Amino acid sequence: MARKILVTGACSQLGRVVEVLLKLQEDTEVVALPQAELDILDAPAVLATVEEIKPAVIINCAGFNDVIAAEKRLATKLSINTRGGCNLAQAASQFKAYLCTFSSKFVFNGKKDQPYIEDDDFWPINQYGTSMHGGEEMISNLLDNYLIIRSDLLYGGGNDFVSQIQRALKVGDQFAVSDDFMIAPTYIGDLAAAMVALSSKWAAGVYHYTNDAGDDGISCYEFAQVVAELSDLDASLLKPTPINDMDFDTPLSMPHRAILSIEKFREMFPALVRPWREALTVYIEK
Ligand SMILES: NC(=O)c1ccc[n+]([C@@H]2O[C@H](COP(=O)([O-])OP(=O)(O)OC[C@H]3O[C@@H](n4cnc5c(N)ncnc54)[C@H](OP(=O)(O)O)[C@@H]3O)[C@@H](O)[C@H]2O)c1
């Protein structure tokens, strides 16, 4: 019998790729629901949907990822990361499904001078990180059969950091970009493939997955320079700026150097780890 998989938040940049990848799997039936068809904040609707579909696996691709907006609009939007995860975990627990969801490096404070491993202590320093931490806590308290994949800045879905840089440089605008906020930028196609690999082995607990940017990561400025170079755009329009001087329109604490260790994942699936520059090149040149 085909393995039934329910994808929530199916219109997210990640959800669209996850759906395509899952549909290529043999013996798999995919039901992919955008927010308009399943609001994960609606607990009775989540329970009813899971009861009706009876998925073996639930993959949650919904989330609220705007770190700056998160600092201003707390309760409403951020509950997608906390209460949304909790609703799915309750349904997964009741109907014996395996729940896979995504989290972020923002659960850490960025003060460790080495990459963070999965078991390191949480220490979120802004509202977004706190909401991701809250979601993780609720899921791990309610379920044994869960997979949480923490990642870093995602691109590949259209309206992302790569396209913001390209849009600005194409029209000749200066683009301020942080030169001291370190990232391991990650192509959503690679993250989706990592999730499919882990979930097909019923991996449980927390895993980190990013494209490989070494132990120190790269700055957003370095990333933007390579985006410009690969897109034949004028990198001199990029304005390197300390993150504390960026105009976020709200006071915001950021984890300057939170890089996720991907060694636990690499041990299981070495072929699915690739350097960030290679992933970005393939994405831009495709
Ligand atoms: N983006 C990143 O850099 C990043 C980094 C680390 C982890 N993550 C995690 O990776 C996952 C996917 O991120 P993404 O960047 O692909 O997301 P995204 O493109 O920003 O999309 C978020 C999606 O969540 C949906 N959504 C919002 N509220 C919902 C609700 N109440 N019920 C159901 N769906 C709802 C939205 O629906 P509409 O389309 O209807 O608005 C949207 O499609 C998220 O869990 C995120 O937390 C992202």
C-alpha cells in the first residue's frame, strides 16, 4: 500500500519543492494543502483533516520567517511557528503519524565559536528565535515520532534574498548588506532532498541541514557578491554594513555567528551535502 503523506503550508517556497520531490517517490501518495485548504492554527480543522486523510507522515512547510516583522507583530503571526506546530503534533499523536517540520538556527544566540550541534542548549535572542524554540519544545513534548530539521537562510523559491539582491542591482540601486552576520545559505531543493532522505529512514529527533559553508559560514555580503558575480550584475552597488547599523525599523538582536553543524546529517547521507557556492551556481545558472 502506498505511503500517504500530508504536506501543510504547501505554497511555501519549500513546500512547492517538497511536493514535487515526494511525487517522484514510488509507492507514495501525496496530499499537499496550502493555507487556504488547511490553516494549521485551526486545531479542529487539523484534527479533522488528519483523521480523514490518515497520513503515515505529515510534513509541515508552513512558517512565519520574517525576522524583522516578527519583532513587531508577536502574537498573531508567530503563533504559526508555535501553536501551528502544536496543533499538528496533537493530531500526529492522536492518529499515529510521523511529523516532520522545519526550524531555524535562530534558536541559538550565535555566541559559540564553533558550529552548533543538535544537542546544544537553546538560547534564542529575538522573537522569531523564541517562536521557533517554542514550536520545537511543543512538538518534542507531545511526540516521540518526530523529525525537526533546523536550517539557515533559504533561497530558491522566487521572492527570496537572491531575488532581492538581483532586483536591486538590475535597476542600479545600492543594496546594503551585512558583512558581519554569518550564514550557511541553503538551496531549498537540497533541503527538500535532505528531508526526503531523512524521513524515508524515519529518522527521529533533531537534525541540522544547510549547504556547506565551513565552520565559520560566510557573511551576507560575501553571499551577495557571489550572487552579483554569477548574475553578471554590478557588485560595487553592494554596501557592506555591520548588522547593528542596518535599518531594521525596530531594535533587533541577531545571532551574529550561529552556524549549524551538519556532521550528524553528513554521516548518514554524505552525498547529499554540497558546498554553498556550488548549490548557488547551479541555481542561478539553471
Ligand atoms: N526562509 C528561511 O530562510 C527559513 C530558514 C530556516 C527554516 N525555515 C523554515 O522552513 C519552512 C519553509 O520556509 P519557507 O521560506 O519555504 O516559507 P515561506 O515561503 O515564507 O512560506 C510560508 C508559508 O506558510 C504558510 N502559512 C502561513 N500561515 C499558515 C497557516 N496558519 N496555516 C497553513 N499555512 C500557513 C503561508 O501560506 P500562504 O502562501 O497562504 O501565505 C506560506 O505558504 C518553514 O517552516 C520555515 O520556518 C525557513
